[in-house]
Amino acid sequence: MYSGSEFDINESEIYEERGVPIDLNCFNDDISEESSDEEDNICEVQERVTGIFENLVACDQSWIDRIVVDNSFIQFAKTIKDWVIEQDFDGENSTSNRMLDFVIPDEILSGLFYKTKSELHCAISAWFIKNHVQFKSIQSNQTRLNIECLYTDSCAWKLRATKSKRHGDTWLISRVSAPHTCTNPINQDDHRQCTTSFIARFITPVLHTQIDIKPREIRSRINAKFNITPSYKKAWTARGKTIKTIFGGWTVSYKILLRYLDTLCLTNPGTVYDIHTIDSNKFQRLFWAFGPSIEG
């Protein structure tokens, strides 16, 4: 049984992402990829489960009956909110500084400010997609962004943006040349600026409340907003990027697994868990039982 020690997972051995932060539904998967004898695996699992509960029965659980039901435990317990704050999720995977509302600018004008280069690029891309024009990057680095119309032979439109230290390291559109003079037919299948990163940013507010959104619905939402339909592959990839941005990748999920289980034990006295690994650092399966369920 584990009570909460550090448990690092080798990133190179983590299972392939399947669009969710972490999958603990181990009973629906093959018990072991290396074993071809399913019956032996089932017996092994049953023996382990039986062993867990035999150990619980053998332990002295009388202390639970002596617990006084009052508020004395509150100072030791952690709420879900406290636990989330303690994990310091406001790091690289935080969404607190990300755009939660997707806004398409009416015009791309000089003098506009954006908090980050990503927000700037997203706003420009949204405007171009909405107006059925396309651009290409001439220069793009940590302090400058220079773009021009894709059809330079017939259109002289250009834009320059820089990172302004004077205005708190925000990104300023310093120059926009003459308006677009090119005309392009509407391509309802796709658009140069409708990348997986753009789609991921577009659906970020949606996934905060609808984690199970399907690629088909993502394509429908893009079509309703921009009158184009990205490929299924783009929608699927964008969904995976967004989930990783919000919840972190497999590495982050597995690293906080023990913290989560320790919190369960802390807030549910008598709760136990048992983690099985392969080669000491590859997650295989997890068993746990809540204290009240054991007593019941």
C-alpha cells in the first residue's frame, strides 16, 4: 500500500495520448501488453484485490469508531480548491493569462495592442479568415512580426508589429499599409491561416465547459463562425492541443497522481490505494478503496 511518496514517470515510456488528461479505467484495457494469457492476468488481478481487502480486515480499524464528529478535522483537511492552489497550476499550463473570449477585430489598424504575440497572431488570423484573404510571414521572432498579403503581385498590404517595452512588453501594431486590393474566391474547405494552433485557441473557452466536444462539432463551429470547414484531422489535433494546454500532458497528469491520492486519503480517513508499475516507473494500474466503503 502507498501512502504518498514521489512517483516519477519516464516521459519516453508514457502511453500514447488519446485526448484525455489521464485514463485510470484500467479494467477496460488489456491487463498487460506483454502477456498473451488473459486468464492468468485476470487471476492475478483478483488475487491482488483479495490481498488488499484481507490486509484491511487484518488491520485494527477500531480507531474509526472513536472519531468524534465535529469540526476538529477541518484544519487538517484540504478542499479541492485548496489542493488546486497548492499544485501551482498557474505555470506553463495555466489558462489564467490566456484569452477566454474569442474576439474577431473589425479592422486591423496600427496602434492596437495585444498582451502576447500569440494573441496578436490569432487576432490577425481570425480577421483574415473572416474576410477571405491570406497572408504570409516575412519576419517572425521574439520582438518583431512582419507579414504581407499572400498575393503580393496584386496587393501591397503589409503589417508590422513589435514588442513594446515602453508599454509593458505588450505587442503593438506599429504599421499597416494600404488596404487589401486582392480578390480571392471563398474556399469553404480550408484556409491557410486556419491552423491547428488557431483552432485550439478558438475552442479553448468551449473545452473549459465541454471537455467531451467531438471533432465534428469543432468543424461545425468553425464553419458557422468563418464559413470554412477544416479537416477532421485538424480538428482532432487542435482538440488534443487544447486539452494539453488546459490540463497538462500525460507527464503532468501522472506526476500529480500521487498528490491526488494522498489528498483522498487525507480527506477520507481509512482510504487506501495500491499502484502497480512496470519497471518501477511505468504506470500499469491502480486500485483504491474509500474508508467509509470499507467500513460499510
